[in-house]
Amino acid sequence: MKNVVTPLKTPWMLSTTERELGLQEEGDELNVTFLGFFGNFVSDEKEKYQNIQVTFSGVNDYRYFPEYSEDDAKRLDGYDWEKIPEYRDEQGGLANHRKIFDSVWRETAVCPNPSIYEVKESSWVVESSSSKSLKHYLILAGDYNLEVIAENCSADL
């Protein structure tokens, strides 16, 4: 399996200043809350940061890892990150990465790398179920990484 990491299309990203995840299980749902960041180009300070709740429905399994564990690093290194965009300048450098990233975000209203992903062609989905309706999701947070196998996910402000 390839484990291809693909960013979900959202207008926000997980805040880089406060990356705590709140988890709450309710039946076959898992609710994850965190602070979302809507970009430096948002003029109203109150709208730059908002609480986000992502609901995973039809949850088959989930796992929660410390970001700096050796096992977690090995597992994530085995994923294919090619679909995560790198914004390089004409010389191939990353000096203006943030400026280009913000420009793309502003123009498309979709954050290029929101720290929440779908892992396509997932070996974990194949190992845990024969259901073709299940998807593998990944959230990279400050101290923890969360992976969920579920039928769907949705976000609310």
C-alpha cells in the first residue's frame, strides 16, 4: 500500500500557537476540537482564530500518538507526502515559502496544508476492514498525532 497523504480542502489550518486536541467519543462518532487559524490576511482579529470541531462518523478505529515517539516518526516517514505542496521560488529555494503559501491560500480560500489529511490507499484500512467505504484521516497537532478510520468527516465552526 502507498499511504498517500492528501490535504483536506478547508479554509483553515490547525493553529500553530495552540495545537491541543480535545477528543470526545459518542457512539460511532469521534469529535475532535481544536483552534483553527484562518490566515494572516483576515483583517478581523476575532475571525483569524476560531474553535473548530471535526466530527468523524462511522468510526472503525483510531490511534493517538505522541509526536516525538520513535515509532510514530517511522510510521509517518513510511507515508507518501508528495501531494503536500512545497512553495519554492524561481531558484528552487524555500526563502519565500510562507509568502507564496499565504498568496495561494488567499487566492483559493483553501489552506494548502491545513495539518488535517486523508491518507489514500491506506494499508491500515486494508488491515482493519474489508469495507470500501472507510477512509483513513490524519491530524498533525503540536504534541500528538491522531489517525482515524471512519466513513466520513465534517467540520463545524
